[in-house]
Amino acid sequence: MNFLRGVMGGPSAGPQPSGADTIQKLCDRVASSTLLDDRRDAVRALKALSKKYRLEVGIQAMEHLVHVLQTDRSDSEIIGYALDTLYNVISNDLEEEEQDDSEEENSPKQGDDLGSQFTEIFIKQPENVTLLLTLVEEFDFHVRWPGVKLLTSLLKQQGPQVQQIILVSPMGVSRLMDLLADSREVIRNDGVLLLQQLTKSNAAIQKIVAFENAFERLLDIVTEEGNSDGGIVVEDCLLLLQNLLKNNNSNQNFFKEGSYIQRMKPWFEVGDDNCGWSAQKVTNLHLMLQLVRVLVSPTNPPGATTSCQKAMFHCGLLQQLCTILMATGVPADILTETINTVSEVIRGCQMNQDYFASVNAPSNPPRPAIVVLLMSMVNERQPFVLRCAVLYCFQCFLYKNHKGQGEIVSTLLPSTIDATGSSVSAGQLLCGGLFSTDSLSNWCAAVALAHALQENAALKEQLLRVQLATSIGNPPVSLLQQCTNILSQGSKVQTRVGLLMLLCTWLSNCSIAVTHFLHNPANVPFLTGQIAENLGEEEQLVQGLCALLLGISIYYNDNSLENYRKEKLKQLIEKRIGRENFVEKLGFISKHELYSRAAQKPQPGFSSPEQMMFDHEFTKLVKELEGVISKAIYKSSEEDKKEEEVKKTLEQHDNIVTHYKKVIREQDQELEELKQQISTLKSQNEQLQVTVTQQVSQIQQHKDQYNLLKVQLGKDTQHHNSHGDTLQVNGIQLEEVSKLREELEDWRNRHEQLQGQLKEKDAVIENLKSLQLEMGTEQSSQPSSSGGVEHSTELQKELELLRTQIQLQAAEISKLQTENQKLQAMNTAVDRVSGASGASKSSEKEGRLLQELGELQSQVKALSEEKASLQQQLDSSSSTVAILQDEKSKLQQEVAEAKKEQDDLLVLLADQDQKLSALRSKLKDLGMPVEDEDDIESGDQADEDEDGDEEEQD
């Protein structure tokens, strides 16, 4: 321990060891000590010496420190000391280093080299980085924080190599993403800095970080820190978001699909009081605006840019940006960046462009935002960057916006100019800037007006109607004439370049404008004079543009002016300039340094007003016309005539081909419609067949039910007639019926007995009557005696008694006969209703049986009626199917006829193609350049696509 005290600066006897010797002894102690406390103290001493003796500690101790990280992971303190020591050795952050006054000026450069060399030594063993990733997972603050700082320093020194090691390490990126969820802000904030270095220029890691929910976590941090009012943590999060989104289409799409664009809207909610913006707020808002521009950059794929633009409109982000644009008190750099952001949000998106056209500035009276911005552009007192931003905004507003172009040009036409002069229009501001004394205003107004004419031949013709009043008493002149007048007056180079770009854009692909230009006899001599002169280097650019304008006048000349036909203009060039000299002057444009810079991106990116010479869209026009103009200059009159004839022939053939294409397209549409009708009819037929099948099955089911009921009814009748078993039939027991039958038999037997007794009595009566007659005869023939009288009296009594009995028996017999008739009627009813007898006991049972029988009959009748209706439906379905089959056969016949007609058309097309190929071969034999058939077709397709886009925008 005395040794360590000497190292740490305590008093010791004898001469003091040098720094290298001390570091060597400490390294030996780290390597050889068996006690953890001794090793910990030695590493702590190395940490203290690592800033002052960075080279010595790095050379001698790095291997031992890595060994400590591998073997002493159980002790967080020694691990923390070792990580801090390695950080001091590798890091190049000079603000944290203690510099001696005697250090040389080149020490930072030497330190950078030293840190890079030590980093290379450390990562030579990839397992060292893997070990570091493992240590970063530790929750202990004294291990995790130094590990994060060391890994960040490694990425700063040797980013690509360390990125590759982390990328191939299992769950390497995921481990680092956990730092964003750490509750300790210092670790979380340093974790953001680590991820910044990790995601630089590595698309694979950017995608992994994005899909590890980085967007959600970073936006949460920005919200927690107060959005644009937050501190430097917000700035770090925004820089990391830019790393993840810039030039990464996959992450941009993921950001949009995750609805994270909607979460950006609160960033731009600024209050009415915009005074006293802090520097950090300005920085944060600037980065937020840049992040929006990353999502809608013109360099992104068009589809991705358009979808982000629409999302920004629907969530209200564009509206919020326009609010900042029209607010007061906003710092100039924020206002400039906001204008650039709004420009790219509306560029090429018709919906956003229409909204921007409707935005009004909060003035009295309200003015359109476009007018207010143009007022800033043509005002020479405004900052240069702001004027460039307004020009870019105007260009983006007119990009692929024919409606907006028409509105701007309409403010210049005589019929729409406000005669009262109460309000300033966009066209008046552009004309004012075009003819002002400020050359930058001239250039900006010329470029803005050229964008109003871009790819719009109708507006180029309309602009020819614009008349300008130059001075009192003089007749008005056209805008075209005024531009050429300013050119001939020898104004500044920037002004002439702007006007020449406007004229070239105006005359290109517009023969009427070329005729108007050539109608002025001073224009062609001026151009030839400018091209023929040998001027300085600054004037070479003007000469090249004059050559381009003259070449456009030749190439798009319709030979309507006799003195300025194509051939005469070519002869004029040959005599006064020379063809080679003309082509050489024409090439000055594309060889210019400012031309190359302007061709890189749409936004004007010039550091000073003097460098603003070319517009991005104009560079495309030069690239398109330079070659064809050079070829047109060398063609002879005969070649021109042949070319015109060939062009006419090709146009005729193209018209024929276009006609047949149109016919084929229409027939294809008809075929598609017929196919759709056939498919519809087929589906209807199938549905009807299914319906018929269902109805047939229902009819069959009803038939089966009817037959089943009929059979069941017959079985029940047979069963009751044969005195079967004792099953219930409609609630009546057959046993009860049998009992009623037995009682009926008893009554029958009794009736027969009484009939027999009655017959016996009748026989007795007959005997008595015959006996009485015999006795009366005897009485008349013989005198009666006392005994006969007595006997007669007895007989009369007996006779009376018998008569009384007979009367009683007759009444009883009539009663029995009545009961017999009732029983016979009941028996007949029971036999008819399948043995449901017993009516002699209960008349209610008999009524119930009769009711059930009536219901069965009604059901049978209903089933019969339903059967008849289903049979009718089946007949109608069959007739419908027959009709559909007839229509199907007719349609098939029409399709066959259409195919035959199409085959005839294809034969005609083949003949036309053979004629075209023959004409092309003749042209090639004559040495004329002929476009390939694929180029013509691709051009036609492009024209059709552009026409389709215009129709959609309209």
C-alpha cells in the first residue's frame, strides 16, 4: 500500500519513479496480485494516470484491463475503474482531458490518431466488443454508464468496423435498445448518443433499431421533455430520428404506417407570443422541420413521398406549418426553414397545392399567402436565403400543377387584371420583379414565370396576349417583346441569363411563340451577333444561352415566316457564326460549374446571389434539347424535306396505328363488358338452378310427407278394424272400445231374449183368442151353466192380466228398440272412424275424432295446393333457364365475331408495321437518324401516362 500511496502522490523517500515506470509497476500489480483489493487499487491508480499518460497507459495496460473485464465481473467497482480507464485512453474528447500548457498546436490531431489506433487495437479481438455489450446489460450504474461511454467512443473512432461486430453479435442491437428504457436519465441520454453513432450510414442497423420500437420510445422522450421547448435531449433524439429516416425508404414507410406522422403535429404548436425564443428552441424546431423534410424529400420514391404528403395534410400538420409561415415574431432562420418545409410538403401533391392556394395572410384586407411570399421574393431588402426559399416554394407550388399555373398566368391576362388597382396580384408582382433594377429580382421573377409555363403549351400561347404599358403616350408592347428589349439593352449577366431561360422555356415546344419571336426583325441579328463575338469568360454563358434560343427557334420552326424558314436560319448561322462554333458555344452551358450544381437537386442551393444562374428544371430542358439542336444544325435542306416527309408519313401511320389501337382498346372494353355480362348471367343461372333444385327438393319432401301421412292413416284404420293392441289413437284407448262392444253384445242378447219372450206371449195370446172363440161357440149352442160362467169370468180376468202384461212388454220392447237403434248408430260411427267407439258413454270423444279427421283432410288439401304452386314455380324457372341459355349462345356468337374482327385488325396492323419497317430501312439507307420502334412506343406510352395524370389532376 505504501507503493500505491507513492503512486497517488503521497510522500516517499528516495527518487520519484517516472510515469512509465509507475504505470509498468501498476500493470504488474494488476496482473500478479491475488487479492481483489490490490487489483482494484492498481486499476484505480491507472485511471488517475490515464489522462496525463494516455499513450503509456494505452500501450502497457490495455491488455490487463481487458483481462480484468473478463475475470473480475463479480466486482462492479473494479469493472467501472477499468471501463473508465479504457474510455480515457480511447476517447478524443479534449474538453475533458487535462492539457498541459506546453502542448503543441497539433496535439488534437495527434490525439485523434492515437484514439483511432487504440480503438483498432481494442476491436482487433471482436470478443472484446461482445464483452462490452454484455457489460452494458448490467444494471449497476458504475458498470453500465462507463460501458455506454466507452462503446460510444469506439463507434466514433472506428464506426463501420464496430457496427459490423455489433451487427453479427447475437441480440447486439437489442441490448443497446434497452438503454432507452433506463429510468436513470444520464444513462438514457448517453444511450441516445450511442445509438446516434451506431446508426450512422448503416441501413441494416437502422432497420433493426426502427423495428425495436425506437420511434415510439424517442417520440415519448421528446414529449416528456417538452417538445420544441425541451433541452438538448430533444435535440439528440431528433438527430437520432434523422439518422433512422434519412435515405431509408423502409423506415420511412414504417414511420408512416405506424401513424407517427400524426404525433409530429404538437411540435409546431407555437403561441401568439413568439418573442424571446431561446437558442435551444430554435435548434430543436429547426431539426423538427428538417425531419419533416426527410419524409417528403424529392429524392425519395414518388409513391412514398406522396403518401407522406397526404398523411401530413389529413393530420393537420400542413395547416400547422402554414400557421407558422404566416405568424409574426418568428425568427428568420426558422421562417426560412418553414418555407422550405412547406415547399416540399406541397410539391407535386395536388391536394396540398390546392390548400396552400387557399391560405390567406392575417392582414387587412386578407391577402393570399402566395402573394405575400412573392412580395418578399422581389424585395431586395429581404435576406438572400429567405428569397431563395420563397422562390423554391413558388416552384414547388407550380410543380405538376396545371391548375395553379393557369391561375398565375390568368392574373397577367388583360381580361382579369384588376382595373381599380386595389389589390396586387401574383402576375403583377412577377412583372414588377422582372423589370426592376435589382438583378436578383429579375432572375427570380424570370425563373418563377418560366415555372408557370413548364410543360403547358396552352399557357405559352395565352401569355403571348399579355401587353405592357412602358411609358405614357407610347403604345403597349407584348411581354415577349419587352423581354427581348431588355436583353438588347446590355443589362447585368444575371438578368440576361434569367430572361434567356424564360424565353427558352417559353419557345420550346410552341411553334406559335417561335413565330412571334421571329416576327421581330431585331431578334435574330441580336442573337447571331451575341454568339459570333469573342467575349470574356462571364459572357460565355450568355453566348451559350443565345445559341440555345436560336436553336430552339430553328428546331420548333413551322416555316410560316418566309424570311425565317429553317433553311435560311441555318444558312445565316453558317455564314456568320459557323456550325462548329455554334455547337461549341452551345456546349458552354452544360460545361459550366453552376449548371452542374443546379442539376443536382430542385432546391436552389447557392451561397451568394452571384452564383444564382441556373434553375434545376431548366437544366433538364438543356439536356433534352442540346443534342437534337446540334443534329438539326448539320442537316441539309433535302434532309429536312425528307425528314419532314418521313415525319408526316410516320405521323399518318402513327395516326392509323393510334386509331386502330383505339378501336382495339374499345373492342377490348366491349369484350370485357360482354365477359362481365356473361359471368353475371352465369351466376344468375347458377343461382336460379340452385333455387330450382331447392324447390324440387322441397316439393319432394312435401310429397314424402303427404304419402307418409296417407300410409299412416290407412294403417291406423286397418289396425282399429282388426282389433289390434291397445295403442292410443287420438287420445282414445282401444280397450275402452272393446268394452263398449261387449256391452253392445249384451244388450243385443237381452234384446233377443225379450223378442223370444214377446213371441211366446203372442203365441199364448193367439191360443187364448182361439180358445175364447171356441168357448163362445159352445155357449151359443148350449145353455150356460153356473160352472161355465165362473170359468168365463176367470178367463176374462186372466185375459185382462195378459193384456196389461202385453202392454207393459210392448212399452218395454219399444224402449229396447229405441236403445237398440242408438247403439247401432254408435257402432256404425265407431267402425267408420277406425274403432273409435264409445259414443254411447261420451259424445265428446266422438266429436274429437271427427275434428281430427277434418284437420287431416285440410292438411291434405293444403299440401295439394302447395304442390301445385311449386309445380308452377318449377315451370317458370325452367323457362327462365331456357331464356338464359339462348342469351348465352347469342353472347358467345358476338364474342366470336369480335375476335374475328380483332384478328382482321391485327392483320392490318401487321401490314402497317411492315410498311413502317420498310420506310425506316430506307431512311437508314439515306443516313437519316430514325428512332427505334421501342422508343416510339415508350414515348407514346409516356404521352398517354402524362395525359392520364393531367386528367386525374383536373
